[in-house]
Amino acid sequence: MSAAPGALAFVGRLLRRQLTLALRRPVAVLNPLLFFAMVVALFPLGLGPAPDRLAAFAPGILWIIALLANLLSAEMLFRSDFEDGSLEQLLLSPQPLYLSVLAYVLAHWLLTGVLLAAIAPLFAVMLNLPVAALPALVGSLLLGTGVLSFVGSIGASLTVGLRRGGMLIALLVLPFYMPVLIFGAGAVEGALAGLPVAPYLAILGALFSFAAALGPFAIGAGLRISIDA
Amino acid sequence: MWSFFHKLGSPPWLYRIAGVLLRWLLPVSLLALGTGLIWGLLFTAPDFRQGNSYRIIYIHVPAAVVALAGYYVMALAGAVSLIWKMKVADIAMKATAPVGAALTFIALVTGSIWGKPTWGTWWVWDARITSMLILLFLYLGVIALYEAYDNKAAAGRACAVLSLVGTVNIPIIYKSVDWWYSLHQPASIKFTGESTIDPTMLYPLLLSIIAFYGVFTCALLGNMRAEILARETRTGWVRRLAGGEV
């Protein structure tokens, strides 16, 4: 019988477990990206295909879709582990809950936020966003989706035990997404206007580290409440 | 001193003391509200630019001020109930949410009515208006989360966590929206430095704000009493209170 792994090794294993589980069902990983692509296709139909108008709206459109894709995937973050009892085992284990939660959120960010940021330039070009604004888009999405993952996980942890959590998590979490949307879309619009992008990215980075420092406490508390309920 | 804290855990005592408080506070607050509103609406000079339409300030500003403060009351009660597991704090938190939501709604509606003659439009996506709207969503989120749980003890704790997350986020939301776009005038009343509002307008406004705090407290106490009764329906003292013999 082997001794319990150290905290960092444990986080590494948990992260690898999450990623392996996700990659075994590749369609589930692709779902947010497909959602992203589908909704991008809706906007030219709704707003009209005029390229300059689409370009003007593109920063907001792309950011709002990233927000919704993140929200929809956050809802599923703890669900299967809650249902099969492994979440309860995690709470009972001697490992610090803060770090375990961090592994969950990190996995969610890697599988949705980072992938979305990587694929976003393709859709940005389809919406006629000038190439000069692409670095700002990718950078702001990388940092911003990290904040979204933390905040979304707070909502997910509070609603995981509820049967109809779907609409509720949107009501709980979307108000907290708004600052990220403002600075994220602001970064891209700033890049379009030729303004420096670094201040926006700095604020998003600050929000990210703030969320990473405090978010896991709230997520852990939420998970304990959901398990007890 | 300590017996007071112990008594707070007793629902019948809490119910009775809230009733006593209400009996004194309600007439005083209503009197203050009436005085403040009549003074503000009838006996102050019209504004030199906005004419008489500015008088809605005597409802708009107090409602907005107390709605914001109410969120912190709710979060503080939530923190107390999470940390010390005090029943009274849990009840207070649950009772604050609808009152706060109602005040936020009043602030939004009066602001909208004020905006029409002043800015020429019912609604603008201005920083302060947007953050009040977000505040309304936050209140509604807490109410919806509470209703979604079947286990009410867990519901209370979940709402406490949510409102605490909200306290951290409200300044961020507020500042971000502020940088985003602003049309709303900056605050006219300052604790430090010169207020930019004439004293003859200021005093009825301050009275109204105090009166709104009083009315808020009364609504809170009334809600708490109702909540205590709802939670204790099956106990002897509630049945005796309702007149039925046990």
C-alpha cells in the first residue's frame, strides 16, 4: 500500500484525470467550439452581412459568445463527479480542497477558454475583424476566460445539487461576468482604434490572479454545501 | 450581555422583540418619511436648470442609497450566519433580499421617470444605471437560489456564499461600468469636502434618506417575523399565537 501523494503531485494527478476523462469523449470537448461557430454564423444572418458593420460589432460578438460557451460548459463541470460520488470522496480526502478545486478549474480553462482563444482568430476573420486586432483578441480571451472559469465554477458549485440548475446558473453568474466582458471587448476595440492594449490586458490579468486567489475558497464552500444538501 | 446573544437563538423571543421594535420604529419612520417627502416635494425651491422635475430626487436618491446598503446588510448577515451559525442572521439575510430588490427597482423606475424630462429618454446604458440593474440581478439571483433549494438550511448557506462573492464583486462591477461609460451626474453629497447641493435641498434629502433606512428596517423586521412564523409553524407557541389550542 502506497502513501498518499503530496499535495502538488495530487493536483497534477487530478488535472491529468480531468483532461483524460475529457479527451476520451472528444465530442464533448468540441461542443463549446461548435457552439461558438454556430452562434458566429447567426450574427450575419441577424445583423445583415455588411462587412464593415460586422467588423464594428465583432469584438462584442466574439466576447459574448465566448462568455456563453464558457457558461454552458461550466454548468457540467462538477455534475458527473457529483452524481457518481467521486466529489464526495474528494471532500473527504486529506488533500487541501483549495488545490483540488484549482485542478478542476484549470482543466476547465484549458479545455474551453484556451481552446476558444486558439480558434477565435478564425471566426474573427470570418466576421471581418482586422488582422491587427487579433493579438488583442487572443490575449484578452486567454486571460479573460480564466476569470470566467473561476466565476462560472462558483455558480456551478452552488447549483450542482439542483435538478434545474441550467437557467439559475446563468442568473447567478452573468452579473459577475460583466466586468470581464467590458475589459475583454474593450481590449479588442482599443486595438481596432490603435490604442494601447496593455492596460486592458493588465486589468484582466489582475482579475485573473484575484479570482485564482479567492475563487477556490468560494467554490470549496459551495461544493460542501451542495454535498450536504 | 451574553444572555442577549443566547436569546437571539430563541425564535419566540426574537419574534416578540422584533414586534416591540416595529411598534416604535414604524410610526417614527413613517413620520420622518412623510415630513421629508412633503418638505422636499412642496417646500423647496425649484432647481434653476431642471425646474420641478428634480424633486423626484427625494425618492430616487434615498431608494438607491438604501438599496446599495441593503446588499451589504444581506452579505454581512450571510457572513455571520456562515461563521457563527446564528439562526437570526440566516433569517435576516433571507428577509433582506426582497426588500433590497424592491428598493433597487424603485430606484430604477424613478430614475427612468426622471431621465425622460432631463435627458429626453427613458433609459440610457449609463454606468450607474447599468450597475443598479446589475444590483437588481444580484438580488434576484439570491432569491432564485434560495427558492431552488429544497433543503432550506443549505439554501441559507448557499445564498450566504453567493452574497459574499457579490460583496467582493460589487466594487469591481461598479468601477468597471464606471470606466465603461458615464452620463449620470457624480454624487452631489460628500462626507469629505463641500457638497454640491444647496443646504435647503440637502436637509429634506437627508431626512428622506434616514426615513428610507427606517422603513427598510421596518420591512426587514416584518419580513423576519413572517419568516420566523413560517419556520416555526408546527411549534406550540405559534399555534397559541394563532389562537388555536394545542
